Amino acid sequence: MRKNFSNERGQTTAEYALVLLVVAVVVGVFAAFVRGGGLDGFFQAIVDQLPSSIG
């Protein structure tokens, strides 16, 4: 009843590589967003809406 997992070793490596590729793409998109000043506008919008939310 012992399974042979040697055939799945390559599949696991491919899955890790795919996950790392997706993470790299997400980090790249986020870095481009930050460099483009998108984050500044986002936080500025939050700060601008705080007074109306509080009072």
C-alpha cells in the first residue's frame, strides 16, 4: 500500500515555480502602481474623506 511519489516531484516543482511567477507579476504590478503615484492619490482620497466620515 505504499505510493510512489517520485513521479509527483516534478509536478510540485512546477507548481512552486508557477506560484513564484504569479507573485513576481503581482509585485511588479504593485511596484509600477506605486512608482506611477497611484498610491499617493489613494491615500490622499482617504485623508480627504476622513473629516466628513468623523463629523
